[in-house]
Amino acid sequence: MTEANNVEKIERNEKSGKNGKTEKNENGKNEKNENTGKKMVEVPKELSISWLRDKYEIQELTPHEVIAAIVQRSSDDVGMNIWITPPTMDVIQPYLERLKSVSMADSPLWGIPFAIKDNIDLAGVPTTAGCAEYAYTPTEHSGVVERLIAAGAIPVGKTNLDQFATGLVGARSPYGDAHNALRPELISGGSSSGSAVSVARGQAAFSLGTDTAGSGRVPAALNRLVGYKPSLGAWPTKGVVPACASLDCVTVFAHSLNDALAVDGVVRGLHADDPWSRSVTREAAKLPAKFFLPDGPLGFYGPYASEYSAAWDTAVEKLKGLSVNLNIPVEYIDVTLFAEAAAILYEGPWVAERWAALGNFIEANPGIAYPVTEKILRSGSAAEYDAASVFHAMHKLQQFKLEARKLLKDAVLVMPTCGGTWTREQVLADPISTNRDMGRYTNHCNLLDLCGVAVPAGDAAPQTPFGITFFALAEEESLICGAAELFVAGAVDAELESAAGASAPRLAGSAADEVVVAAVPTTLVAVCGLHMRGYPLEKQMLGCGARFIREDETAAKYSLVKLPTTPAKPGLVKQQQGGAAILLEVWEMPLEAFGGFAAAIPAPLGIGKVELRDGTEVPGFVCEAYAAAGAEDVTALRTWRKVVPL
């Protein structure tokens, strides 16, 4: 049976919707039971958000049935060391029950199963970071997990990782080295090893990883997935065991960029309790003004070095062909800057940040950690990494950042995600140098405050995926999205490309929302109540084609009241004196939909200019002052989420 047809089939009674028994032929494939006549529903190994939502909406499949298939698959793959806390119905059942009281229309990820790297907190489930002796059981979800669950997603388990997220190979865990999803003798990549393999093996539609030096991209490349690494701080890291707290990112693995961006749309935004959180807008995808490629020969390594080199050459030629069609210049540049920045991470005092986070535990528990992990962590305590060395490195890095900002403005840098791969045996025999090689084209990213997306780029050898990564400046995530979609699609829609005066051409092959090259006119809209994510009127925003941009807050000039309506509505009133900063969300809406949206808002509410904390003004919900007289003042709570919790 081929991988493409390797699916689970579930019988369903069309009238009752209850599971029936399945029968398997001699090949293990589920077939229709002719005696019962029950309908068979396939659960493919390549799970996608859009496919699952379509099946749920027409009631051909239930989340319970999907979870049952996932639990079985995880049991079948137990020898691949994917999970630390594997999927079980006991753990998942409360989240399935919750869906009964949540509207699918109001929950963009309703019923979508996802996996969580085991250095990210899921309330009530131990967080081990790959070390049983370090484990603790959190009482609340991490910031990202909390937002995903609020959007209807179902956490299915905690995945294996290189211990304390220290490694890029997936072979540094006392829970066993995770196997590659396609070729078990090869490494999975790390440190987010189990997260990537769980998606590639059909045990989650998407998964959360973390990325400090490449852990959200390397496993994507080695398992034929998309790995999206947002800008630093764009997703909250609250509830994440720190590796290097100043560089850590939460990331997502998925089969498509569309699915990755659907997750991004839910989790992006400021978090009030996260000191590393910041507001970084991801605008509509567009193409860069220029593509940069590394000048000179690149270094490839491992048993498939020549095949990886050939795969890179093929990817470059494909990119050049696409760029010619779009008249986007391709330039070769000296990438020494990026290599020198990358060296700071493990060959400079930044390794001391890992020791700052975990040194007390290691000192109190000598010999407990995985041997190579403990060796790396202890290197951060070296006397050479004194305060002066830290500042020297910071100043050097700041200069690198300046050079990168000048170089990459409006442009995208393209590199191999990995220059090769290794067998698991090779890594276990030589854990340091093999791991160092895997970070050759990834380590620079967070140090230089870049965003990145890793996408598949064919196979270097049979069942041996190759991938490339698009890099851009933090505030230019739209460029990596446009570039990645262009590369994956392979061509521009010929009809729209040739249409004179077309205002919004799209990329061919887009499976869901069209990737806009020349964006349609839009406006920002500030919402502070029932139109926010998770609330009943979010569907009005989505129905108008709006998309969430970020969490923000007003200038400290507003009061918030609870209007005596059913349901209760917020009123945002600007004060001549005093007032407070009120938390809100900023969305982007097509102008063609904005007029009708604003006209339908009932008094005493309306659309006016809302002053944000940075002094800018955007259209948003405001309330006429007269209505405040008969309303409850809830300004002290500062957010509607505390007035009417979800």
C-alpha cells in the first residue's frame, strides 16, 4: 500500500452518527462492511485544517472519530519515539466534551487536533523538557496553547524533543531518539523532533515546536513539512521552558503554508503576562522586491551530500525561472555576515543564557541530564563568558543587525534549510559535529531578528526530503509568505498575470485564501468586545473578509462601560481628562466591506477614530457619551475579556 493511500477508514451509521465496527482485508486496509451497509469515512495520513472542517460541517466525520484514529496510529508507531505523553482518550476527552458548547462558526480551529512539544505547558499534563527529573505539572496553559484551545483546537499529547531544546538532530532524549517519518534509519531533526514526526505520520493536523537556533525549521525539512517561524515576540512564549529566553520562538509544523498561517492568525498578538511579547503585524502576503542567494559554493554534508547539493541547484533554477516571469531580480551576496552572527550563538557568551536558565537544576542534579546536553549546558558556565564578554558580543551583534536591516529591506534571503542529513547511528557516534552541521544555515535567524519559513523543495534522494528557507526582516513576514507560496505553487496564474490592469493577481495553486501580490485596499479596524476572537460576532469580521492583525491597547484616555443590553456590549468612550488604556484587537478589513459593516452597527455604538498607545489613530468601535450614564463602568478591568470571560 502506498503512502498516499495509507488511510484509516471508519464506518459510520448515517442516521445515528455512531461508530460501527470495521473490517480489514489481508493488507490491513479497512473495507466497507457489506452486512451492515455503513458508510466508510477516510481519515488521511495528511491531515489538513480545511479538509477536517469540511468533513465536520457536512457531518461525515466527528472529532471523536479523528482522535480515535490518532490514538491508534500513535500506538502503531510507538517504536518511533514520537511522544512523551502520547495521545489517549482519557486525556483528550475533556477537550472533546468542550466542543459541544462551542460553535464551529465562531471557532476557526474547531475540532482540529494538534501536538505540543514537551517544553510548552498544557495544564494538568507534566512538562518534562525531555528530562523526567525536571518535570512539573502546570496549572495553566501556555499562552499559545490557551489561544489555540479557545479557538476550538484539540491538544492530543506532548511530543519528544532534544532534551531542554538543546540540539538540532532529534537524538538527544532519554525517551529515545525520534525516527524520521519517511526513513526511520535517518534522524528526525530537532529539537522539535516528535512535533514534526507527529504531523508527518498523521497524528496531528499541526504541531507546536520551539525555535532558538533552527528547531522549528530543520525537522520540517527532514520530514517534508512546512515550518513557520514567526518574528521574535510575535507569538507569546509564556509557559515555555526557556532555552535562550531572549531568542526563543514558538513555531508551527503543518503540511501547508495555509494551515501554518491559520494557526498564526489565532495565536499572534501581545500577551499581557509575557515580558518578551511584542506587537508584530503580519500583513497580506506579497512578493519581495528582490531575492538574495548565497554567493560561492555552499557546504553540504552527510551521506547524501552530493544529492543535497543537486537538490539545491534544482531549487535555485526553479526560483530563478519564477523570478524571471515576475521580473524580480535575483542577486548573489556574500553571506559571511550571517555565518558570523550564527557563530555567536554557540561559540560566544549566548550559551551562558542557557546556563542561566538551567544551571541551578544541573548543579543540583549532576549526571541526571543527557550526557551531551549536560556538556553543552555546562559550557555556558565557563569563566571566559564574563559580563564584559556578553556586552562585547551584544555590541557586535547589534552591528550585524544593522547590516542585515540595510541589506534585506524589502528583500528575501533564500538558503537551504539543511545542507544534509545523517543516520541516527552516525549522530549517536558523533553527537557534536553532526549537530553543528545541521545549524549551518539556521543559527543566524533569531539573533538577527529575522522571520523564516521552511518549505519542501523536492527530494534529494528517494524518501529523503530537501527543503529551503525564506528569510526576511521581522516586520516583513508578508514577504516570506508571498515568496514561499510562489515557490510551492511553481508558477503565477497565467490568466491573471496577463490581464492588463489586474489589481490583485494571485499565485497559481493556492488551495485556500488567495495570496495577494498587489493587495486590495484595506483598513484597520479596532474592536474591543463581541467582535474579538472567540466571541460571537467574530464571525461578522471573518464574513467581511477581515483578518486578525494584533493585540494592542488604546491611549490612556478611555473609559469602558458595560451597556445594559442583551447580550451585554462594551462601550468605549474617550475622556477629556483621565481615563485608562483599554486592551483591544486590531483587524484588517477590505474597504469594499467596511462601509456596509459600519452602517449596520446599532446606536449608541458606531465607528470613530480610536487613539492607540503609540499615538496613531485607527477606525474602531466607539460609544456615544450619553450611553455611559446608564451603564456599568468597568474601566478598572481594562479588557472585555475580564468583563465577560469566554
